[in-house]
Amino acid sequence: CQRGWRLFSIITAYFDCSETLRPYLFKYLETAAYDKRRAFHVTANITLKNLKKTFKFGGRKNVPSIEEIAAISAGRSSKRQMYRLPGGTERILSTSCTTVVNDIIEEICLMLNVTNSLEMDEFSLYCIIEGDPYTMPLNRDEYILDVTTELLKNGQLFYLIFCRSVWYYPLRLDSHLYIEVVFNQVAPDYLEGLLIQIPGEKLSDDFIQQIARIASLLHRAAELEQMPTKDEIKYLLPKPILALRTLKPMQWVEMVQNHWNDMSALSPIEAKAQCLDILQKWPLFGSCFFAVKVIDSFFISQ
């Protein structure tokens, strides 16, 4: 009987039933699942949840791995799957055979104190495959184990990465983890110079001071307590700024070190929050950037 229920839980993760049978099957499963006096009510409840997911999302597409079958046969209904956040932070989340991408996004969003369903839509889960330069966000109705089983079967190294992909809702600074996630996603783009516009290679005095302050904030955000040196400051400025001749290196050093006097009272997370508060007012904040390959017109005509 136990093995039969476990087999049933696998089948309902893949297949639905006819509309005629549906009310009777649901009634049977609900009776078995909600009556705690029954020996297999836990497995019946899992079977019921799997069937509901199958009706909602269409069911699993890929054949389960031997390891997954063995785990379910042994009574383990979920596995510990690693998900990465920007900056390399890892979260291990319980992932069942019917967990879909949307489930994981919602679970991580709740960790970030994001509870509005529309705001949750601004976050995505990506599958980064080693050696593959192209990636797309996973569809929200994709089953996690469908994705991972296929990659594991092919021996491919991959990472499931959560990040923000749309920037309509304003930043919220009420969650440390939220600040960490957004900061670690934005900071690399900032240092690459992707958020900076330099019309005619001229910078306003106010913009120069913002860049100098951000440099000091980045240094404090790295949990450093000593004033940044000349050698360190060149890594705290966006690349296009270093190429400009508007200001000499020592002028940047002086300005960054002047702003450092305000940093001693800040914790690293407060420094990250202040950095984001400055950047969110820039026109290109929240933009997505894409690398475009330049091709000679001769090859296009061919």
C-alpha cells in the first residue's frame, strides 16, 4: 500500500485526468489526505498537491532520474537544491518534484521582504550553464527538476541564479538581504561604467562629488576601516572615469579621502544602502545592458 501511494505521487506529478473523473479523484484524495487516522495520509496529501500542480502547470515533462525515483521510493518527497543570489550568496531550498520556478521566486522574495505579487514579477530565476555565453530567464511555469535533471544527465555544470530583471518598483531599504542582493547586482555594472553618461567628456561638479562619495561608500561596503589608498581608489572608480583627463589621479584621491571622513559612522550594509540611494536617481539605473558583436559589412553581404 505504501509503495502504491508513492507510485501514485509520481504519476500525479506527470499526468492529469479527464474532467469527468476529476471531481471523484479529488474527493478520494482529499478524503485520504485530510483524515489523519489513515496510515498514508501524508503521502496522499503530497499526491493531492502534485495533481493540483499538474492541472495548473501541465505536469512534468522530463523522465525522473534514477536518484529521484529512489528518493521518492524511500519516502523523501523533496531534495535540497542550491540557488545563488547576486554576489555569490547561496540559499539551499527544499525542492519537490512539482516545484516550479515561480515557487522559488516567491520563496526568495519573501526572504527579501517583498510580499506584493506584482513586485515579485520583477524578479527572475536564471539557469547559467558553464561554457554557454547565452542565457534567458526560466519560464515561471517550468518545473525545477525538469531543468536540473536534463542538465545533470548531460553532465553539464550549471547554476540557478535569482536576480532582479525589471525595475519599476522603487528600491526598498527595509531588508538587509534585499540591499545585499540589489547592491551586488548593480555594483559591477557601475564599476564597468554602464550607468554613466559623459556628454562631451565633461562632468558636472555635483556628479564628480557623487562618484567620489560612491567610491568611499564602496570601500566601506567591503568592510574596510582604513582610509582608501591611491592604489585602492583606482578600483573604486568606474572604468570610463579613469580614462578621462578632466581630473588628475591625485585629485580623485583627495576627493575620495575627504568623503571618507563621513564613513566611520556607517556599517557596511548602511554604506551599500547609501550607495544605492545615490545610484537610483541616475537615468540609467535599472537598465539592462547587452553586448553587441560588431561585424564587418563585407561579411554581412556574404
